[in-house]
Amino acid sequence: MNGELITLLDYYEREKGIDRATMIKALEEGIIAAALKGREQPTRGISVSIDPKSGEIRASAKLIVVEAVKDPQGEIPVLRARRLKPDARAGDEIEYPLVVRDFGRIATQTARQSILQRQRSAEKERIFVEFKDRVGDIVSGTVRRFDKSDVFVDLGRFEARLPSRERVSTEDYQINERLRAYVLAVENQGHGPEIILSRGSPEFVRRLFELEVSEIADKTVEIKGLAREAGFRTKMAVHSNDDKVDPVGACVGMKGSRVKNIVRELSGEKVDIIRWYANIRDFVAEALKPAKIKKIDLDESGRRVVVRLAAEDLAAAVGKRGQNARLTSKLVGWHVAIERDESTDVAFAEQMRAATVELARRLDVPEKIAAALVACGLNSVEAIQEAQPSDLAAVEGITADQGRAIHQIALRLAPAAPAAETFGAAAPAESVSEPSEAEKKDEAPSA
């Protein structure tokens, strides 16, 4: 048995990395627990010692010498005690040797369980010692099993857990699939240390860029801000400490090679890389590109930015389901509110109003009719001159007769053409008389 024990101790020390003293202590405690549970031998004051070199096991109990035994587990008769100690008397306490092989099957099983439990505890302690300084690293492992929505990853000698909250909703994992993840924490809980992984953390993306981009690794380029909605989109702001190095170009790489590798690792997640600015106005404008910002208002006390854009740029700035606006807020660290620029609408309305008034004056028509013409793009006398009467009649609220009349009025307002050059005698000029009041009345459109 001693040889088998030494072999077992050597195996766990070599293969599992468990300290021999720790295993011996666990075995001693297991034998004591076995003796207490077996109840086949005396158990009072029981103690066990194992020689780490020879594997010899010694066990003993401390019994009270009595004339008549009432408790076999803690007492020994005088005559039997004097075999061990000739001068023993009633009331003395003597050390009584125990035989380990006599503990029985149940006692042996109890000892085995205690040893295995201590082995697992020692392994978990070693996990904590080895991984407590690896928080923030990226590790690679194999998917081994699932527990509800949690994924357990084999890292070699250790097992780590990828909780459901740290998974990416758009990703599915399969047994034996190779997986890279970020070491989020090493939690030393009641049941022992546990390695917690993450693929949804923004820090996972940061570490991927640090591994992929040498300029980030050597601090030439800094990641100043990072916002992520895992599985969908990431925004990252970078700054160069060397004027000769383009921070965005360094992260993108030649023909996009660097960022493509990271996007592939992120299962196709979009990554926006922008230049960082210390000025919050410039930073927000850069983050919302390609949308063109009309005006930016800052509320520094409330750390709030109000961005105003033209109507056609609103969709690009807000993004699908507000995603671009949310990521921009996280990236800059201020609440970003995106609004439509009303000043553009006001200026346009004023231009439309001025064109309506001018057209009504020159054509001598009601403003209602002039407004209908302007709304259709016929906002000047010249435009009406180039149109056809049928085009005017197609405008809502204008009849065919009114369209012809308006067209005639516009033609009469045309500037006089220069005199035509002739060969020989000059052609007689056609006289154009002013329309009579009756003609004006017939031609004038009704309100």
C-alpha cells in the first residue's frame, strides 16, 4: 500500500501540479473522517500522520484508562492499557495505535472522497494564483459543454465559464469549437475560484486591436474611446502621439487587412474607426460623419450636446433604431441629442413667401394662385414663359382658361427683343398695342 500511495502522490504532484504536503494533509484528514464514520475502532482524540517519503501511515487515538469500559470509542480497560504502558492506572490517558486497514469499506470510501474534494480545492486555489494576474488577457480554448445559456470552455488544465450575459447574441457555439475570449474576472467564490470569460465586452475589441496593431502595442497610437453594441457595431476613437503616423490608417491597415482580421474574429460586426479630438464639438462632428452638422449647442454643466442637422442627414446621424446616436453618446461621454435644424425650413419658407408675393405682383393675380405656381416650381415670370399653357392648367386650383391667361400675361412681360438686322429694305415692324380694359378683363384669371 505504501508504494501505491507514493505513486499516487507523485502522479498528482507531476500531472495536476498539486503540492505533496497539501495532498498528505488531505489524506490524513480523510483517514480521520473515515475512522470517525466507520466506528469500528476507538475514535477519541484520533490523529493520523503520513511519512511523505516512505508513505507509511500511522494512526492513534487517545483513550481514558478505566476499570470498567462503558464507551468503547473513548475508554480502555486497565489490564489492556498496561500492555501498552505497564504503569497505567485508572484515569490516565494513553495513546492507542490504530490499524488503518481495519477501517472497512465505508471508511475507505469516505477517505477517498475527502482526498478528491481536497484535490479539487487545491486545483481551484492554483487557478486563482495562476489567473488572478491574467485578467484583461485574451485566451483561446475549446467549447466543452453548456449549462443553460452558459458556455464552459476548456483552456487546457483549467475550465472557464462564458456567462450568458457576456455572450454575443448573434453568435452560436458548437461543442469542440475553438473560441477566443477576454478574461473578464477571476472570482473567488464560496465554491472556489472561477474564470469568467467575455466576448461581448468592449475591452475584448480593445485587446484585439492591441494584439493586431503594433502602433497601439507600442503606444504610438492610443485608443481614446470605445463604445460597442456587441454583434452589431463598434465605434472607436484613436489618437496618434506621432504627427507622422495616421492613427486611423494604422488601425485599418494596408487594404484594410488589420481591421478585416478583427471583424472576422467578431463574426462580421461593423467597426467604425474615427479620429479623436480634444474639442468636444469637433469630436461629435467626426463621430457623426458623413452627416453634415448645421449647428452644435453645448450644455457643459449637464454634459449635453444638441446637434442640429438638415432633414436629409437625420437618418444617417441617428442610425438604425438610434444605434449611431447611442454609440456616439457612449464614445464622447456626453449625452448627444440629435434634432432637425428648423432654421433651414424657416429660410426656405421665407423664400417661398417672397417669390409668391413677387409673382402675384408682376402677374397681377391673387396670392393663392401665385402660391400654387411657386409650389410647383414655377416661381418666376421667366419660368412661366418657358412653360406651356397645359402645364399651368395642370397646377392644382388653376383652370385651363386661367392657365392660358396667365401664360399670355407672362409673355407680354418679356423684355423687348433687339431690332433684327436685314439685307436691303427694312421690314415693317409689327405693332403691339396695349390690351383694352375689356381684353384685360377677359384674360385676367379669376381668384
